[in-house]
Amino acid sequence: MVQPIRFSANINTFNAGADRYVLSGYGERYPTDKLIRMATEIDGLSGIELVGMWHVNDGNVETIRKQVADAGLHVSCVTPDIWASSQWGKGSFTSNDPKIRAAAILEVKKSMDWAKQLNCEVIDLWFGQDGYDYPFQANFETAWDRIIDGVVECAEHRPEVKIVIEYKPKEPRTHCYIASVGKTLLLIDRVKRPNVGAMIDVGHALMGYENVAESATLLHYFGQKLFYMHFNDNWRLWDDDMTVGSVHTIEMLELLYWLDRINYKGWYALDIFPYRENGQRAAQESIRWLQGFQDLLDKIDRVRVDRAIEENDAMETSTILREALLG
Amino acid sequence: MVQPIRFSANINTFNAGADRYVLSGYGERYPTDKLIRMATEIDGLSGIELVGMWHVNDGNVETIRKQVADAGLHVSCVTPDIWASSQWGKGSFTSNDPKIRAAAILEVKKSMDWAKQLNCEVIDLWFGQDGYDYPFQANFETAWDRIIDGVVECAEHRPEVKIVIEYKPKEPRTHCYIASVGKTLLLIDRVKRPNVGAMIDVGHALMGYENVAESATLLHYFGQKLFYMHFNDNWRLWDDDMTVGSVHTIEMLELLYWLDRINYKGWYALDIFPYRENGQRAAQESIRWLQGFQDLLDKIDRVRVDRAIEENDAMETSTILREALLG
Amino acid sequence: MVQPIRFSANINTFNAGADRYVLSGYGERYPTDKLIRMATEIDGLSGIELVGMWHVNDGNVETIRKQVADAGLHVSCVTPDIWASSQWGKGSFTSNDPKIRAAAILEVKKSMDWAKQLNCEVIDLWFGQDGYDYPFQANFETAWDRIIDGVVECAEHRPEVKIVIEYKPKEPRTHCYIASVGKTLLLIDRVKRPNVGAMIDVGHALMGYENVAESATLLHYFGQKLFYMHFNDNWRLWDDDMTVGSVHTIEMLELLYWLDRINYKGWYALDIFPYRENGQRAAQESIRWLQGFQDLLDKIDRVRVDRAIEENDAMETSTILREALLG
Amino acid sequence: MVQPIRFSANINTFNAGADRYVLSGYGERYPTDKLIRMATEIDGLSGIELVGMWHVNDGNVETIRKQVADAGLHVSCVTPDIWASSQWGKGSFTSNDPKIRAAAILEVKKSMDWAKQLNCEVIDLWFGQDGYDYPFQANFETAWDRIIDGVVECAEHRPEVKIVIEYKPKEPRTHCYIASVGKTLLLIDRVKRPNVGAMIDVGHALMGYENVAESATLLHYFGQKLFYMHFNDNWRLWDDDMTVGSVHTIEMLELLYWLDRINYKGWYALDIFPYRENGQRAAQESIRWLQGFQDLLDKIDRVRVDRAIEENDAMETSTILREALLG
């Protein structure tokens, strides 16, 4: 790895996580300035993600910019909130209500403005509420029309800010429209704007039975569209948002190998929900696992790995990985 | 079906549902008395479930008893809340903290007391927080010791109140200890108290790749331990808590067929989360689907079905079901 | 439904099915002429699918053409065998061995020739062996290059024969490259030939957590590329290849509704593996379920369904479907 | 680890694997004597498994005994074939045909006899064909009656030979009766014979969303019934039968940790299907991964791990494992 890796984390990592049973959260809740200070205490963390309206708004953007700068951090991504209140419950860009659609698009544009002011290159477009729950509930054609049109409108608002599409198979809807790496590339193809690309959230890919390394490579292969990465881990069937390295070892190594091979230069951001764990420790562990994986990849004979892959020699890569991990 | 079916629903069905993204809920929230009144407006509904502390407590139990009676309803089940606040986050009966364990057992006993006062036969023991999230996080032996001991203590508190164990593979923990029909029967076997049995939540069984009809029959086969039923539906991989009939048709018919065959006489209770739907309409639809399924089963030639099952003749049952459903 | 539906089935439906444990098969094996005669005994079946080399080859194509015509049947599809012998075990179009790649492409071209001679419009390109089993085993970029190039070469061989890409998430490889509806559309986009489109195998879509109705609509939405349909059923997690209607009812209705709505005019072909069932009865049941589903859709108030979908009103469609199915 | 680990492998590991598409197999097929010789070439392998009728029968048992002894190997397990020919297709012990049931039980008894003659302690009872494929196809009560009765009869045939029940959720049936660790313990409880216990096949547990370490511990907790282990790996949703270590690292470590903690002294046997890989290399890699995992566990501070587990401290075990694996 020649290029140094830049780590980021959503500052909510340090806040209480909640779920549908414990709505008040499993831990303590803190104000934004405290969350930013908590980020500075994590070794190796140089970036933070902010959520629009939760952490940044028209009134506080300059204050936040200064707080982040004073803390020696960068804002790696701003995420517009178009999924965390009941107004978006039946869709944001795909809502049947034109007022909701307009409001959602406005929310994204505002996040692009804030990103610009915060010297942040990326905003994260996650269509969590755009999907359906029941059979016979959705007009798929109308939904795609609206998503394509909406993304184009946002992309043109500020061509200098990158929009990264974050796909997810389900949750909070039982089916999300932008569900997989393939559908994400179809959307990017139709939108055809240079500032529109994708992120991979590792857990979202895993829960869709994608091999994350393959998905990352395909986003690169089809137009160099991998702009951002969200790291976490899970048990493969649900977005458990666990700490990096807690379940998947070999697949994480394959992902990091291919990120290097396709020359990915974006942030390595954490998107974890450490419900019952200490958020700072969870972030620190996640970063140390990623660093440890990178160090291991630096040590192995890359020519030998490359050749084994060219030859599809699974037993040879088994040997290489085993010797690197277990000596 | 000779015996008339009794339908029940948790009164939260009529309240706003929330999830980890929309913590404030997708709809309106109502007080308990309003929720009880809303239940009376559902055709066919004669029972309600209450949650301990949410709806019933030492101070209001007599008031609630009267409200329910005046509404012409029965309380089919009281569910102790040992999973909906952060104190239970690292386990209730299996917590490492003896004070938490004692508090959880006390909560269950109080629900048994309230059930008694409400002329309700059943309390629902769901160990949602008793499990683990990460590998290397749990001592499985200690956990089972604590669960067995705790259930025995509760069972002896009021032998006239039935305790039904509600199993679930995961959520809110990534792994729950009491995860499957098999583990539930092991627990019941070790506890060995006549007032301890099981319920099946249809969605929990589906998400564990159980055939619900088979699970119900096994609970009957191993000691007549099926005491209660929770109905809902999902897409088989997660506890989506959808309305009955929305996804599964044939398997629901097989379940109802076997419930009749094993002479199940307990409640048919709804446990649905109609996040974005009208709660009353969702309950009404669920009951009408169940009634419709029962009517269909009443019409088909039972001798022919029984014989096809004895002969494992899947194409014959295909024909019978097709003719019944599609004419 | 104005247009009459044309049903087809692979003639192997009537042959013994085998799996990795019972390699010699669960039933009897018959010669091709017998299998064709067996097809004529199925009510409603007017088409058959043949597999290249298994049923048709350069030496017998005229004989087969005559047998099929005499039987009053049509050949709906020829499937080149590029996945059923050990030579394809490490890939067909994506093999590292250029001789294997050339042989696979030749096999496809020959199937196109036979299709032409048999008055058949469609050949089925299923890349079952093109994928990988282990992490660190595949070069994803090279694989896609080879698939794109190979499909272009085949498409140009006979522009008058349609090539339909059949996607599948896994099996026989643990990961197939052409795994989902999204990836299939990316391939079709890059190949850019009017005679290259897709088929959906219902079971393959289900096992990928796709809603089949949505996948069909997307293939139509992105360039009218749904050319063919394979029907079967499964328990959603594996390609169980069961008879139609045996598990999924509501989703099958949603699929047929959308096939009608997008004006799909291709074959409704069966791709089932009735391992332990009588193949003819399994085919007959499958067709009757499809016919029954169509009849039900013809009876319901289409304006009311359309409106409920536009309004995303899941409880309204619940009511409509319940009344149609259960009266 | 004080006790040395004994490794075994089914000799079919070295034979061509086949699946439902490539019925003739992906590689070469060898006679039994050659397969035994191939086993001797694997470092660390001291045991082999044989399948009744495939490798051992009344006529050759003495020859085989001598071949194995001369090769310096032990027979760790004999597996009666009650699942690999069409006669068992609709069940072995649960068949509706009393002649089939009797034949299956006889097959098991013969394997017990051969085991005895081969100085082998264990036979493996896998009910792969005992289940069902379709809804409304099975009488669950009759099936359990027959399984319990049959196992009792076999257990009494030779109390000195251990019968290990091998559970699996599905395949070749879409649902197997003995599907999970919980159901296996229920069966063992009802059978109540000291020579009847269980094995865990790692892949079978993984595909049922079991945490294998937990399942092993429960088999120990409920009567010390873990008699045998089958190792392999998969992508968690299907029995891919891959080499050990190829996908799961942390969970495999947790399993080995608990096997040691519950004082498991049985064989560590491989049950892999290296379809496209060299069988000997696949076995060698699997054993080396297991040895490497054990070496790693020997190096870590066991007191620290034990304490972290008692305290459910997932971040502490994350640190311990990370430092051990990645330095």
C-alpha cells in the first residue's frame, strides 16, 4: 500500500444506538460538539461524517466548520436526512406526494451546499425509505423515473460535489429500489453525470450475498464509479452494523486487496452501530483491524497472490492466507 | 373446524410503530384507554394483549380490568417488559448483574399477578435481549443455567398462570439463546412445570427456516406444549411483522390445518407492526385472512387431504389446494 | 389477458432427476423421442425446450424437427450445454483456457444454428459454471471482459436468433458472475445487440431476494429486454425447482400481473426438477396453477388494483387479493 | 491444548465430486484401495471414514481392515448409506414402506457390525432423505415415531458402537426432520441410550444460522452428547463443503476454543467436497488451517479470554483476537 489510508467515522458512532425495541437508546446521548471531540480521541481517525439537520444546518454550518477544523479533522461526507422522520416514511424521491419529493431534493441540495462550505467532497444518497413493504404495493417504473430525475437534478445543483449512491437490499423497507451493486450501476448509467458514483457499505453488500471485493471491482470496471466506502461487519443476513473484523476475515482481506488493485483513493469510513458497546472503543477496534489487515497485505508476496488469482488457484491462495494469518 | 376461533391482538397494533431509523414512529401515539377502544372496532376481535408497565401496572390494574370488561374484551396475554429499555440491554434472566436478573424475574412475577387479576391465563416470556451479538461474547452454559432457574422460579410463583416461551432466532441480539422450536422444547423439558409451554410467533419460525406447521406439531408431539399463537407474516428472512396473508398462503393453510388436527384451542393472536399502514385496517385484514383460510379448510375434502399426507403425495395436495384456491 | 399464453417445458421434466447424492437419479430415464411423446400428453403444453447435444445435434436435428412437428409441438428454446460436463468446470466463456472458451462459444453458435433449423427463436445462455467458489479465486475484470466479448461474438453469429441471458446467484459455483437482474442488464447494455436480452428463472430471482415482478418490470423498463420466462417455485433460499404454485401465491400473482402490464408476449416455460414426483403430473400441475392464477387475475377489478398500486395502498390490495382467493 | 488432535477424512475426499449438473463428476474416480493409499499421503491424517456398501461390505470387511491397518490408519467412522440411491428417495427410517424401513435399519446394523470389525467406535446416522420437499406432504408425528423407534432398535443392536446423529436443515430434501441441534437433542432425549449422541457438521450448523461453538456447547451441556465433529466451511447459506478456513476464521476459532473447554476428545474429521480442487491438497490445507487455529489458541492468554467471555466484553475479545491474528 503506497497511499496512506484515511479513516473516517460518522460521529453518531459515539452516540447511543437505538433499535425498534429500545427506542430511547442503549447508552448516553451527546451534543454535536461533544461527539466531534470524542472523534479526536480515536487513533488514526482523521475524518468524520455528519448528517444533515442532525449535526449541520444553515444556522450552524460555519460554527461546525470551525469546530471540525479546530479539532484537526476533515468532514469526509455529509448525509442528507431523507429517511429518519415519518414524513419520508412512504418514500423521499419516490413519494407519491410531489411536495415530499421536492422537500427531499431540497434536503439533498442543502447537504451539497453544506458539504461545499465544509470542504467536504462527498454527500451520501441513501434511499432507505424508497421501496416497498408488501407485494402489489409499488409501481416500479414510476419509482425509477423519479429516482433518475431527482438524482439528475441534484447532480446539476453542484457539479463540484460528488453524490455517492448507497445501495441496500432492505431495511427500513422490506425491499429498497436501489438494492444491489447492479441496480446502482444502472442508475449511475442513466443519470450520466460525472459527479454521481457509488459507495459500498460492506454490510449492505454482505446481506445481499454479494462478495464485496467483486462489487467494488465492478463499480470500478463500469466507469470508475467507486467513490466511497463504509466499513462494518455482520452475520451476512442482516445489517448488524458490527465492528470491522468481528466476523469476516478472509473476505475483508479480499476486499482490501482489490481496493488497492483498483487504486481506490477514497475514505475508509466506519458505519457501525455499537448498540451495547462503548462507541469509541468500537471505532478504535474497527480502525485497528483495518490497519492490521492492510499490514498483513503489505507483508504477503503480491506477485504470488496475483498469479494464484489469474490461475483461479483457490488452494494456493488458501496457503498464502493461512501462512500470513497463522504463521 | 368445530371450535370457534378466538382472535386477539396486542393493543400496540393501533399505535405508531417505530424502527431504528424513525425512532419517533411512523404514525400517531395514543393512550391505553384509546387503544382499548380501538380494539373494539375490529370485527371478530375478542381479545387483547397488554404489555406490563406499558399498559398495566400495580396502580392501574383494576382500572384496566374494568375498561377491558366494559369494552367486552378479554385479556388473552400479558407480556412482561424485560426487553424494551436499556437496563435489559445485556440480558434479563441471563444478565451478569444479579440485581438485573432479580429485577427481570420480579417483572415476570408481577405480570403473572396482573394476568391473574385480569382473568388472563397466559403470560409471554420473550427473551429478546438474552443472547449475544459477537463471537466469543457469551458463556452458553451459564446462560442456560440462569434461564432454566429463572423460569422455574417464575413458574412456581403462580402455577395457575401459564408461561409461554416465545422463541426467536435473532433481534434485537444477533443471536438469541432461545432461538428455535427445538431449543424451546429443551428448555420446557428441563423446567418440567405443567404451566410452562410455548407459543409460536409465525414470523420468528419463518425467519429460522422452520415450517411453522411442523413446529406447531412438534410442540404438541413433545408433551402438548403449544399454548399460544402469534400470527403475522414476513419475507422469510427477517421479522417483518407484516399482516397475515400478505406473503404466505400455502404454508399458512398448512399451519391452520395442523392446528386443527392437533386440537389447538388457544388464542389466534396478532403480532404485527403495521409501520406505515393504518393499524386497525391491518388488524382487520389479518383477521379476515385467517377467517378466509379457515373457511377454505372447512370446504376441502379433509379425508382426501389426510390420505394425501399419509401417502406423501405432494402432487395430490397441489391439486386439492389449487382447486380450493383457484377453482 | 387478451393474448393467449403459450406454455412450454424442458423435456427433461419427464426424465429422472438426480442430485449430488443420488447421481443415478430418482426415477427412470427415457430417450428423446419418448420424452417428446410424453410432452404431448400434457394439457395446455404447446412448446418444448431442448438441450444442445443432449437432445439435438448436427446429426439428428432434421429428425428432431420432424418429430416435434409431428407431435404438434414447437421448440420454444434451445439451451447450449456449457455447464454439464467437467470440461466446463472452471468456466465456459470465462475459462482461462482459450480452447475451452472457443469450444463454449462454438457450442452456443451450434445451438443457434439448430434453433434456426427448428424454427425456434430463442437460445438460453446460462453461465452456471462461470463464477468462483472461494475468496481470492477470481479476476472479476477479466471474467467480464470475456463474457462481454463472447456474447457479442455469438450475437453476431445469427442476429435473427435471440440470445436470452439466464442469471442465477449461485450453483453450481458458490458465486456466479451473472448473478442478478442488475448485472444482467449491465451485460446487455455493454453487449448492445438487439438480439441479446434476458430471461427470468423465477426460482433464481427468488433465491436472490428479488421480487420477481420487480425484476421483470426492470428488464422491460431498461430497453424492453425481457424475452423469456422460466417458471418454478422454491423456499426462497435455494433453487429447489419445485412445481409452480407449491409455495408462492401472492408473489406469483404479482408477477403475472406485471407480465401482462408490460405486455410480455414470450413463452411461459417450466423449469422444474420433480425429483421424487411424476414428471408429467408435476408439469400438468404447474400449468394448471399458472392458468388458475391467470383466471383469477382476469376476474379481479383491474382498475381498482391499478389504483391501489399507484397509491401504494397495501391494505387495499390485501383486500382485493383476499376476496379473489378466499371469497 | 493438552490432548493431541486426531484428524480424519472421508476417503471420498480424494475421489471426483459430482453435483446435479455434472453427474459424472469433476475429476477422476478411484478404487477404494487407491483412496486409502491417498489418505496416507496427507500430513497429520491418522483416520479415515468409510461409507457402508461403497467401501466396505460383508465380503471385503476383513480385506479393508487389513488395508487400513497396513496403511497405519484408523477407521474413525463408518457411515451407512441410507441416502444415496433412489430406494431411499422418499425416506429411510421414515419411509411409508415397511420394507424400506426395515432395509434401512438393517443397513445401519450392518455398518455397526463392520465398524466393530474395523475397531471403529462410531457410525454416522445422517437422515438426509428423511424429510419432505413440499408443504402438506408430511405427517410429522409419524415421522418422529419412526425415527425414535428405529434409532432405539439400532442402538440396542450393538451398545458398544456409538451412533452419532448428524443433523442438517435441508438437502437433499427441502426440509429434513432432524434439522437442528435442538431437534437432535430432543431425539437423543427420547431415545435415551448411552451409545446415541450427536455429531456436528460445521457447514450444516452454519447454514441453519447456528453459532457452531454454541451448538457444540449445548450438546455437551445437555448430557455430554457431542461424540464427533465434521469440519468444512461454506458461505453460510448452503452446504458448500469447502475447505476449512476458506471463509470463516473467528467463528472457527470460537468453536475450537469451546471444543477444548468442554473437553471434546473425539475426532476432527473432514467432510469436504473439493469439486474442482485437488482432493489431497484440499484435505492438507484443511488440516493445516485447523492446526494453525489450534496453535493460535495455544498462544493467546486463556485467562484473559475466559474473563472477557464471563464479562460479555466483545471489544476485549476483539482486541485479543486481532492481536493474535494480525500482530
